[in-house]
Amino acid sequence: MPPENVKFLPENTRMNQEMIQKSISLGCTKAKVISTKTISIAHWMKLQCQYGCSRYGSLLTCPPFTPDAEEMAEIIPEYDTALLINASPDTHISQIGIHLEKYLKAKGFNRAFALFAQPCNLCTPCTITTNCQYPDKARPTLQACGIDVNETIRNNGWDDLGQQIPCTENHSIGMVLLG
């Protein structure tokens, strides 16, 4: 039996609304609690990173240093729900996501874990050869973990966002996995 302070979200409308309102208050334009079954994992995402991104191998939050699609396909089912968030391009989605992750952990979601579509920009150059200077803030990108952001947002009714281009400043999608 899980400890009393661990929360689950099958149909907890009040908590779902609280998470959405918190996301909006932090600067999100959209937020939605989703089933992790709607998260699309695609092995081809790594190809986009490896053959097409100048940051490949130079950031700890990007391949080959991140969980790949196979690992994420094993991890995602350990979570029932996720908080899908979107912010305007001029907002730092990673700061919002980290704030939400900490907020949700304090609410009893001990396994909360944030991911973002934008690559890490906490230090230049990345301290990949030593240790991350910001392990409390650095998180892998959704794409690096094999998550097809475009398919995932379509699966969740966010067609109005249009086609997202991975790892660009305009790609302000994030997600907090919840237990």
C-alpha cells in the first residue's frame, strides 16, 4: 500500500484543475492533464537529433546521453498521467516545468519529472565532460527521449498549435510525468 502522501490521478478533477490553474498562473497558455497512453514514442526521433542537429553529443540533455525511445517506452507505463503544457515562445518553458515539478512533488507526486521540447541552455558551453552544474534544473528534451511531440499534441486535441519544429525557440511544449 502506498504512503498516504502519494497521490494518484484517475479522475481527480479538483487536483487536475489545480494543476492547470497553477500552470496558467506561471505563464502557460495551455495546460492539460493527459493519459500517458496518448504519448507517442517514435524511434525515428533519434535520427532527427543525430543527423540534423548541431547540438548532438554536445549537451547532457540531448542524445546520446539521454534515455532513448526504447528506455522511454519502458518508463512511460510507470506513469499514469502527465501534465502537458504550452507557453508562448518568449516564455522559458523549462523554468515553468521545473517549478511545476517541484510544486507537484510537494503535493505528493513523488515521481513527478519534467521534460521540455527546447534544449538546455543553462550553461555555455555545457559541462558535459565534468558534471552538470544544474542537475536540479537540467532535463532531457522530449525529442531526445523519443517522444514525438507533434503526434502527442495531436493525440490530445491541440491541433491548433500547428506543426512544431523540434529544438527551436518557438517549440515551447513541456510535460511533467506524474505517478
